[in-house]
Amino acid sequence: MTTRLPRLLTGTAALLTVSLAAAACGSAGPTTGADAGDPTPGGTLRYGLSQAPTCSDPTQAGTNQTIYVTRQVVDSLTDQDPETGEITPWLAERWDVSADATSFTFHLREGVTFSDGTPLTADTVRANFEAIPGLGAKAGQASSFLAGLTEIAVEDPTTVRIEFGAPNAQFLQASSTSQLGIQSESTVALSAEERCAGENIGTGPFVYSDWQQDRSATLEKRTGYDWASPVASHTGEAYLDGIEFTVVPESGVRSGSVSSDQLDLISDALPQDAPQIEGAGGEIVTTSNPGVPFGIQPNVSRGVLADPDVRRALIPAIDRQELIDTVLDDDFNPATSSLASRTPGYTDLAGIATHDPDLAREILDDAGWVEGPGGIRAKDGVPLAFTVTYSAVFAGNQAILELVQQQLKEVGVDLTLGLVSTPEMTAKQTSGDYDAVYYNVTRADGDILRTLFSLKGTNLNKRTDPIPALDDALAGQLAEIDTAKRNALLATAQEQVLDAGLWIPTIELSQVIGASENTQDVTFDATARLVFYDTWLVGA
């Protein structure tokens, strides 16, 4: 069966065939637990989330706390090795990619079933991808992965071909994400709201047994699961009998619950929480997020940030190491590019993202911004002042921006902090009603630069004038399937983003997890999200 979408392709593309054996026991990311012997099955993991999950649907999941839950119930067509960035088999045992990166053919693994007993077929994959556009903005990242989709062809029960109207090299990595995790046809037939009610059916190692919106989520082990990714360290069913996620917003309460054996794992352990957790025999396990690090994205269409010299001056005005040393700790890294250091294709631009307040002052002096009363600069009677809009999706955002505010004032810039709720942040980004926004985006692929900085992407810079070196690099990397050549284009794009002052980097986000002494082998996937398939509890 073939599903045709607008703007069909013409012609036949040459194919690059990728066929990888699905051998078990690959490499995993950072893990918890000292050597406690061989894994033993059983027990229920008790997890404390720092924020409530927004939706039980992996396709609509956006926050880390939500993905920690939803990742466990779905598998994806492919997986991504967190150490090497290599794309590996999962539900697809092999795939073919056309030389022009417009056609992706997946050959599905046989014998895979959903938790309701229905088999995985090419028709199911087609139904999943067809349903995503109907979710609208609620599935923004998943929709961006499928932008330009023109045709879904079911060639036989285990072979599905995905066609795009233009080169789309990022799609293979996208097929490894939880947002494109495969759910049953009965699930994807539901409305967007119905898909958030905890009834989602996947092929993953866990299934939903209870969902209490804004309060808790409970998962049970999937009986008979036997198609783990080769990135995992074992095969067969998960070790845990289940996982209980509860929402515990207060950091001190979360850490106290680990030390008192009320919780086994917690999100967002702060530096001050470590002594209590470690004193009870537990540990802190971390990994840094790939993608675009935390930073300020200026609206170049209005106010003082329309001046490119102002934007360029902001970069050396910020002392990123002081942000780490004062607000965070060595579990975090200063941002040294417009990509985070764990992103495939990252280029170290510490020479640009450096702390040099004298250089910042020189740039502003040369641009005609003169120091005035209170040390704040002005030009033609306009003070050098702007507001940065942000939300508290990361516990350190407020303190980080308060310190940035002080650092910018030292070079004559008056920064106002505009804290809003997450829904308000989304509304402002949509309307363009902001001087600048502060956020990060997690993705283990350099194409995230195109998503954020292309004139055809989200373009929160509100840029209208082309920057040929940047725009050509962003478009070119999407058409390049050779890794070295693609990385060279991404390197150009990263440098151009900073040169134009389109991103003012601050720090790289890290996932900092507090673990009890009995919790073993909690791992992170390539996108720094937790995976509990290999996790087990001592004495369960």
C-alpha cells in the first residue's frame, strides 16, 4: 500500500544500502552503581520527577521529565549509540538510504508485537507517520523530523519506504528518537488529547498500568519482550517488575527521599543535594545533553539587538566558567559553540565564545554605544537595554541569568529578566513578542542548527536578511550523507551563527540524577534521556 502526500517525487534515486547485524550488548552511556554482581530481576523502581509529565504520548513529549516516562514504552526504528553517535538497528534490522538523501527504506524485524498482541508491520509504521501532522504544534519536534514528507510506500509487510521531496539527511537519526517511537494503529488513531491519557500501546519493555495527570505514572514490565536494541547490555525482558514515577517538585524533598529509602532515583539533583545522597551510600550520575546548549537568542528585528555589534559584544561579555563555578558545579560544562560538545558534528569555538570584557567594551565603543549614567551605555538617546524571556524548565535558569545580568552590566548593558510560565514562553515565541529568549534544545544531530537558525526554520531570531555562508551550510548539510563532509558544513554553520550573534551561549545542560546505593545500571540514551531496560535493584 502506498500513501501519497502533496508534491510527489519523480525519478528513481540511487540507493546506499546499510545493513547492520543486530548483535546484543553494545555500548551505553554513563551508568549508576558500583559492581554489585550479576543483575537480578524483580522489584519496582521508585522515581522522583522534578516536574510533572505533560503527556503519556511519546510523539507529543517535549520535556525531559516527560520523556523519562514515555521512552520506556516505545521502541524506535533505529537506535543511536550514545558513545559513538552511530545509528544502529532496532525495530528495523537494516535500511537503505538513497545517495541524494531523499529516500529511506526500512526492513523491519520479524516477530515484534505490541503489548496488545498485534504484530508490527510496515502498515503500522505508515500509520504512525501519517498521524503526526494531525497532532499539529503538540508534536512540533516529531513534525519537524518529517518536514517535506511526500510519500509512504508499503512495499511488503516488513518493508516501508519513506520519501521526501528534498534531501533530508537528518531523518535517519530522527528515526532513533522517542518522538518517532512506534505505537499501535489503535493508539495513533486517537485524538491528540486521547493520546495523552496513559492508554498508549507500544512495543517497548514496559507498559502503562496507571496514569494520573500532573501527579504520577506507573509502568509494568512487558512480558515476552525480546527485541532490545544492540546498544543495551542484555536481551529478553527488562529486569524491573515496574517503575513508579511520582512528581516531587522540591529538590530538598527529593534528595531526602533518596537518603531515607523512600525513592530510588531522582531528577535534577542540585549541588547542595550531593552530600546527603552520597552520605547515605548513593551517588550522583550525570551526562551532558547534545543539541543546542542554553543560550540567549536575540530578536534581530527590533530594539538594540537589531545592531549586530551589540549581539557580537554580548558573547565575550559573559564569563561562562563563572556561571559553572558559582551556580552549578563540574557536572556541567561551559558552552563553547552553538552546538553542545556531545553533539555529532560539534566544533569547539572557545576562541569566539570566550570571556573578554575588554573586547566587548571595544566592540561597543567602536559601534558608538557610549557609557552613560549608572554605567549603562546609550546611542542616539537609546539606552543599551533589553529583556530576556525565559521559563524555569531548568532549576538553574534564574540564578544563571541573574549572574549574566551582573556580567553584562559590567560592560554597560542593562539586562532585564522576564520569567514566564512554560505556556507563556511558547505563546511569546509564537507571537514574536520578545527582545530575546533563553532556552536549550536537546538533539543528537547537528541538523538542530537548521531547525533553529534557518530562515525556513523556527527562526526565533526573526531574521529576514540572508546570510549566504550560513544558509548554504545549513541547506548543504541536509543533503550530505558523507559524515565528514556533513560535519564540515556543520562547522561552518556553527561559526556563522556566533559570528552573526544569532546565539549567545552560556552553559551546556546536564542531566544530574541522584541514585540510591541499591540502584544499578541506569543508563542514558544518545539524547541524554534515561533508559531503564537494563536497570535492576540490589536485593529485589
